Amino acid sequence: MGAVSPWRANALKKLFETIEKEELIALPDARKNAISEPLVEHYLNPFEIQSLYISPIVHHGKAVGILNVEYNVPNPNWTPSDTRFIKALAVVLGSLYANKETLKSKQLALVQKELAEQSAKMKAEFLASMSHEIRTPMNGILGMMTVLQQTELTSSQRHQIHLAQSSAESLLTIINDILDFSKIEAGKVEIDHVDVDLVSLLSETIESFALKAEEKQTLLEFDCRNLQIAQAKTDPHRLRQVLNNLLSNAVKFTEQGKIILTCYSEQNADETRLWCSVEDTGIGIAKEKLATIFDSFTQADSSTTRKYGGTGLGLSIASQLCELLGGSLSAYSKLNIGSTFTFYIVLKEPVAIEPIDNDALELVLLVPDHVATTSMRHVLAPWHIKTTLYHDMTHLLQHLQANPTSQSLLILDPVMLIESQDTASLKHTITSRQLAFAKISTSEHSQALLWQDLKPALDMLYPLTPANALMLYYGEPELQTQSDSVLHGHVLLVEDNKVNQIVATSLLTKMGLTVSVVEHGVAALQILAADHSFDLVLMDCQMPEMDGYEATSRIRRGEAGEHAKSIAIIALTANAMVGDKEKCLAAGMDAYLSKPLQFDSLKAAIAQWIRQASPVSPTRITTNS
């Protein structure tokens, strides 16, 4: 009967057991029957249903669905004729289901195959062209905003640039959705199973929506009390992509409400599953629309697109990614009430969470009542760490005084300190007992200070996540970044677009590199042959006169001189389509970057491939047209 999450199957255990036995289920007083009792609150009462007559729909000896006859009166007078009619109707539905399956396998397969073959080539060519045409100017837009952000700006100017960048990134998200959809349809998506810290990934993902949720006055909550797996092999990029899509939709469609991300693990005989559900109190989806929301280019209705934007591809992509990760995605929703999207994926080589063996350790929270959630009380439950939550300073101080030997980890909201007269007592307790403490706040109060001369170990935003709580215990890891490091070397930028030349040279000079610019492959061969000082080439792929592929092949054949045959060449392309990377590598390029260029990824690639030359004279830029 499709993917059913374990909690739902357990809640309706008797009902599912009876259906699997292919028995008729007569419930003359459904609200008082043990089989249907779990349905009372959320189904029977809202729809004023008092009795049920249920017949399983069977196909190949297995229940594939049910025929559910609902009555708004208790104890209807069912006759043998009623029973025969319901049984016969269920048989007819089963027959229709069987016919549908037969049609799919025999008749539609050939049609679908022909349509797929005809459209695949046209679609790939169109998307490749569109990708290049859109990404090229997008690189200029995002790149120039990155350059501007690194200059001195007023707060108003910085805010305006942030808004422009947010809009540009939204457009880029739409482009990437279309490209991902194309890759999935072509069967070209590769799943890369690597070791993943699940606690960190899940925590960081929901954390990234903190500011957007606050803008919508929506409370975010993360519940992982039943997560038992710390680490496993899966594809972190694709898992994060699914979560981002579901959380983004929840935030988009929820105003002044609540969103809960619930994650838990399930161990079966053959596999370990990670289950995640995103539940919101947003606008919901009408029942008749729910069946089509996973179809491509589909949203609940056209007004949704006009008001909220989007391509209608996100859920289709998320559903197919779940299948590629060994699981499935399902949805439950009621219009004007909210939606719940639930998925699971299969985890490989899971490693269980190890409880922290420290009886004196405790987590103590001081937060306002309106942001307190049930999950906060259990945030470190998988690690067997007790959490106590307070809404006023007096009770917090009493707790600390009553537990003088406990190793208390404190998480404090500055709003609670502003409203209290006992902050000096708390400060004294923290300093005298050397307690670790963190600040948690909304973005509105993120700049608020607890004390001028006593800084928190961590500064975090709601929602509280286990990764942040554990960081308070273990200490914040040292960030390994090259953002402030200086590179040395001479880079040849081969790029025909003037705006992209300005963007790239600005980023490269900020890294400390010397840059020379030419506009096409012919000029690149000429300057490489004449100048032996280059350490690396950044090569655009689509250029007039001679493109990057041809230029690279000629460099590797020695047409720019023997000294240049082994020079590092990094491709810069606006296509980002299936096969582009392979095409670049086949031409002789060493690495591949898609536009729009990101400063950190560009710097990391250059740092990996550049020959570390001795320090050069002050950075210069030369242009050869």
C-alpha cells in the first residue's frame, strides 16, 4: 500500500493487520472502536464520520488499497445486499487497477520510450544553450556584488546590495532546479556515498533558515530525540538538497506559524533508514491537488506561482532524489491547516551515537516562554544529557544553587537578562564556577550583549540544535579556511566577456595574484608562447575565433611552447550540464568550475593547481586584446 512511515503504521496497527488479511471491516460506531480510535481526532470528528464499512482492494493476492464507505450516523442497518455490493465494487476497483497496470506495461511503454528519445536530444540542447546564456550575465551580476561587498559601504548600501544579491541567487536557484531536473531525467545524476556527520548536517541545514523564518514571524523547531545514528555513508549534497527544498517551501508558505523538522533513525533487519518530516502550519494543499504535487512543473494552483514564485520542479526533484537514495517522499496536507512532507533514505555503514558518560553534565536553558519548544527539553536526549528549561532568572539561580557540583552548560537569551534584576548574581555564578555558556537569540536581538566584560563561548540563533549544544560542551572547532591567506603566482585569464573579466580580475587580485587577460584562444596561445611567467590558466570554454576546448588541446600539443604543455588549466564554463566536465577533462583541462564564480571555490581550485612561485612584485593586471 505504498511507503507508510512506522509511526503511522503503529498508530493504526489493528486496521492495517485486518486489511492485510483481506477481511471486511464493519465499524458501526467507529468513534468507539479500537480499530478506528486513532482516527477520531484528526479524521472522524473533523469530517463528522460516525461509522465505516471498509473493504480491501486486492491485486495479485495483496491489498493495494481500500474502499472506504463513510456514514454520518452511527449503527446503520447494513444488510447482506450492502455487503455484497461493497465486495463487488472492491473487486471492480481491483480489476480496474490490474487493467491499468497491464496498460502501463504493454501499451504505454512503447509510447513513452519513443517520446523520451525524441525529446531528450532537443531538451539537452536547449538547456545547454539556456544555461550558458543565463549563467554568463549571472556571473557578472553576482560577481560584481561580491566585489562591492568587499569595499567600504554604508549600512543602507550594504542592505541594498544584500537584497539584490538575494534576488539574483533566487534566480540562480531556479536555473539550477531546471538543470537538476534535466540531469535526473537523463539518468545522469551520480550519487556519491561518503561519510557524513548526520547531526551536523541536519543542524546546519535547519539553522540556515533561521533568518528567513524570523522574517515570516514563524517559529522553527528541530526534534531529533529519536535519532540514534551519528554518522553514516550517504550523499550529503543530495540529502541537503531534499531538506532545503522542503524547508524552503515550508518557510515560503507559512506566515506567523510554526515549522518542525523531525528526524529519527529506524533499524530494520536488512537496512538502516533515516526518516525526516517537515511539518508546517502554512496554507496547506487542497485534497484534489495533493496527488499531482510531485509532478514536474506543477504547483497547487497558478495563483501560488504568482504570489510565491518557483518553477514547480522542486518537489519533483526532491522525490526523485529520495528514490535515488533508496527511499521515497510522501505528503499529507489539509487546506488552510498545514502540510507534512515525510521522506526516508537508506544509510550505509551507520555508526551509533555514543552517550556522554558524565553524570554531572546538564544543559540548562533560560529562554522566553513563547520560543520554548518541547524538542528543546530533549535536544541532547540521544547523548543521555538532561536538559532543564527556565523562563525566569529566579528559578534558574535556584537551580544552580541547588546543584553546586553539576557541570552546567548554560544557554541564555539576552532578552531574559534585560528583563531581570539578578544578572549580577548569574554572572558571579558563571565566573566563580567557570561554567560554559552561550547566547541564543533572534536576529532582532543578535547584537544584544549579555555582559560587556564576559563573552559567551558561542553566539547562536534559534532554533536550538544538538550540534550547537554539543559545541558548547566540546568547544568550537577551529575553522580551516583560506579566505584570508594570500596566493602568489601569475594567472592568465582567457575570457571574452568584459564584465566577467572585471569580476574575475577583481577576485584574483584580492587573492594576491598577478593577472593577465586575453579575449580568445588564439591570443592565449600567442601570449603563452611569448611569456614564460604564467603559473596557471583560467580558460573560458565558449569564445569567438577559438574556444577554450580547442585552445587547451593545442596547448597540450605544444603549440604554445614546450614550457606551457603541462601548465595547469582550469575551465570556466556557464553550461554546467551533464557531460560538460568530462568534455573539459577530455580536452586536457585539469579542473572545472561553473559560473557564477564563488570566491572560496575559485580560490580553493587555484590553490590546489597553481605552481607556488616565489613572491612576485605588487599585483598587476595586463590586458591583451
